[in-house]
Amino acid sequence: MKFLLPSLLLAVAAHASAQIDMLTLREAARSRDLPRINQMLQGARGEVLEVYPQYYWYSLQLAQMNDSDLKPFFDRFEGMPMADRLRSDWLKELGRRQDWLAFDVHYAKADAPSVELQCLAGQSALAKGDLTAAVRLRPLWFSDQSRPESCGPVFDALFDAKQLDNDDVWVRVRMLLAANKPDLARQFASRVGTPAALAVKPIALAANSPDKALPKLTGNDRGTREAALFAIQRLARNDLDKAAGWLEKLGKDWPEADRRYGWQELAQIAARQHAPQASDWFERGGMKDLDEAGRFWAVRAALLAGDQKAILARINAMPADDLKLTVWRYWRAMALRAMDRHDEATPILADLAGGEDYYSLLARDALGSVADAPSPPITASEEIIRTVQQRPGIQRALALYAQDWRVEGQREWAWALRGLTPSEQVGAAIIAERNNLLDRMIYAAERTPGKVDPHLKYPTPHKELVQTESRGNGLDAAWVYGLIRQESRFMVAARSGVGASGLMQLMPATARWVASKLGIKHVTPADLNNIETNVRFGAFYLGYIQERLEGHAVLATAGYNAGPGRARNWQGNQPMDARVYIETIPFDETRDYVKKVMANAQHYGYLLGEPLTISQRLATIPPKGGSIDAP
């Protein structure tokens, strides 16, 4: 089929004020209705969103195009996110054709190329006899995720060149088994002959009935050892001590590296379960060859054990990049303080204390200073605001938001903010505020280097409603605002990938449960996007679970995100430092969520006249007790 040239390029249209209906465009693109898209192209020149029908016109015909056909599009729209998107599509087509000359030209202009495109670039290099470029992609092999088909030829070449070998295959197999992906592990094990222990039935037995599989995995060949380690890991989810017993029994004749790996894996599982054996098992396994997750959980296990020497030793053993992270800088400083090495701890805390995040607030408290730095906030004049408003990317973002195309609007907004001065960033935040795009306001304000008016980072919309519902449910309004900011960034119609809706991101089942408690007979999904209903239901639910979690804000915050039953399970049998409770939450998402909500709460507290420090908000976690009946 011959590529159809858009009418727009044949004649200059005179309807710059025309509005592109994005919903109509999307429907036309989905149905591959080129005549309809062509109609939309008529008069589109000069329209703020003209790149969008242009993109779909070209993207739907890429298979029939040549590089020269696309030149007008890239000449006109270079530097826009949709140009980068079309370039990504075109690079995949060029890779399919193995047109490496054109591929290399476009790849050099790609912004943050995907793994698929990186591997196509590796194929291009191999086609020219350049193995060095392919070798740079070697780290892509070491993953517990499947890789795009484009990576296959690159990996094959690396194996042929001895840049990857059988040991690397076993590393990949081990990673996949640890991630409980036995089917994918078997596929990669085919490179070393798929040992019998990794065949379909034995590996399925190890995954589903590890206690039955382990007596059969007594051999000492590599495949059997890996299958046994996998079965031990699966068994440990339900019975740590029995799994440790099998590792002691089977591992006595194994190579030292395999025994260490077994204890490292058991230690990680035990630490996520808050089991007391975890730190000792990390000692048995050591820090050598631990991946990032393992290194971090080794420190968390020491935190649970209250072993300051182990905390410091394990942090000090981390790679340089890990040591730059605020989390480990903070905990290193606190371990040094606990060991009376204040001269070493104080400079670390002082360096952290200038920020606004969770660890900066903790560091500030540790130093006994809660005052902000006396620097004035960055401002933006009306002239700067007008200049930023005129940027095409800002205009496109606003036009997209006006039609409720939020994903595309977010992308345009992010691109438009690149390269702005701090004052221009503030100007962008003010533009977002004036257009009631509070999530984009926060996005711009958070990325502004330097001090910014706190209302741009921590807005308080619907103030009377939030304060009324907070008081009615025995809640701190600053905490409720902190939670809303983290849940939805104040997007009224926000909807998560799992179906949570509205400002407080209520799940339908939770909303029905709350409605029954409030005596409301019927609630629809649309009701959850009603601001008053959403805040009323969300505040009731938060207050309910707080009451059943010892009235503790940290427990209730964790419970709001991960479920109150889980928050209860993460408590210990003895009182626990709230910082340690938060740091050892097993779910990465929930751990990060709780830190951000509690930091948000402090900032909102100052704005609302409730100036509690973060340490005052992190009361000691009580031991387990009570019951939970919330969903």
C-alpha cells in the first residue's frame, strides 16, 4: 500500500483557530480511519495540538514509509514529546527492516531509549562488526525480567564472543528462580542443557510443594543445587526453621558460594517477615555478592535487631552509589551517634538537614533544629509567568488537560519544564495553580532548586471540608492533607491502576463498606469522584482503622495503603521505634508511601498552625494486639 500524503502538506490551510477534538482523533486512530484523520489535518496548521493528528497520520502508515517521508514531520516538530514518540516507533520499524544506516541517525536523537531500542542499537553495531557497543549492553542480561526479542541476537553474539558464558546463564537462572519465575528460568537454562532438576515437573513440585521436592534434590550438580535453593526459598515463606534445616542438611557438601547465597536468601525472607533470625543469617551469608535489595535488607535486619555495630558495618560495606542515598546516610549517622561518635555523625546530619524530605526532617530533629533556612523563596514576576505561558509545550499541556487527556498532558508538561530557570519553574507552578492543575503545580514546585513558597508544594484546597471531616473522625487535618497529597496530588478524578478513585483513592469495596457503616444503601463509582463524598468516606475509613490500630498515625497510614491487617502483622511483640517500623515495612511502595505522608504531615502542620515535628508524629509503635475487621 502506498503511503498517503496528508492534505495538510499539499496546501496551506487557513484555520489556525480550529480546535482538535482529541477524543474524535483517538477513535479515528483506533479504527485506523485515515480519511477521518485527514479531515482533522485540514486547517490544523497553527493549531496548538496540530502535532497529534500529524503523529497518528504518520504512525499508522510507517510500514509503507521511507525515511524521506518522515522528514517534514521531524523538521517541523523536532523537540516535542510526540516527535520522540514517533521516532521510537520509526526506530522499531527501521530495526525490523535492518536499515541500520537510517537507524543510527535517528537513534542518536532518541530521548531515553527503551531496552528494546538499546538492543536494536546493539544489533546495528554488530552489523558493522562493532562488538564493543554490544558489550556495553551486557548488564541487560542480568535481570529477573524477560527481555524484548531485539535483545536475543545481541546476547547470542555476546555468548559467541565469550563475553557471556555458562556461569552467567546460571546467574540469570538463579535470579529468575528467586523471583519465582520457574518457567522463564527453564527457558534460559536451555542454554546449558536444561538439567533434569529444572524440568517441568520437578521445578513445578519445588514451586508448589517444596517439602515434597527437597528429599528428591540430594544431588550435587549445578542444576540440582539451584532447584534445591529454589525449593528452600519457597519453603521459607511458610516455615523458616524447616527451610534452614534443609539448607544445613543439603548445603554441607555444596560450594561455599552456594551456601552463602542460600543463607543470604533465607535472611532476606526472614527480614521481610521480621523474624529474629534474619540478622544472624545475614552474618552467615555475608555481604559479598549481595544485590541491592539484599544489601538494603541486611541493614534493615540489623535495625530490627538493634545491632548498631552491624548497622554501621553493613552500611560501610555498601558500594559508593548506595552510600550517597539519604536513607543510608541518615542511618549511618544514627549508628555513629549510638556509638558515641558524634564528631562523625553531626556533619552527616547537618548536610541532610537542609532538605524537606523524610530523612531531612529526621536529621533536623536529631540536631535539635526545626527552623527553616532563612533564605527568601524564589519568585516569578508576571512577565516571567507570561513568557512561560507562551511556551508551546505549556500551551499544549493546558489544551490537553482541557480535554481531560491527562497522560499526554503530563508528558507535555514535563518536557516543557526542561531547561527552565528556577524563577521560570515557579512561574510554571503558578500557571498550573491558576488553571487548577494542582498536581502539575506540585510537580513544578518540587523540581525547583531552592526555597519555594510552601503553598505551591503543599496546597490546601477544600480546606473547610477537610478540616470538618478530620475533626469529625478524630483526625489531624495536617495528616489527612499529607495523605491526600500522596494519594492523588489533589486530582479529583484520579484513578489508580487497581481501581481506586478520587482525592483519597478509595477502592470500590472499601467505599461500599464505609457506605454500609454510614447507613448509605447505594454508592456508585461515580460517587467516589464527588469531592464531598470521597473526603467523607476516606476520612471515616482512616479514622476507623486508626482507632483499631492503637490510635497510631503511622500504623493507620501503612494500613490505609496496604491494608490494616498487614499493618498489624508488621508490629512486633515488643514496642518498636516508629522509624524502624517504617524502615522495615516489607512492601517498597508502602514504605515509601508512609515516609512521604508523614513528611507531608509535618509541612502541612506548619501551614495549618499545628507545628508538630516529625519525631513528635512518630510515637513508639505498640506491640501487637487487638482485632481488625476493616476491608
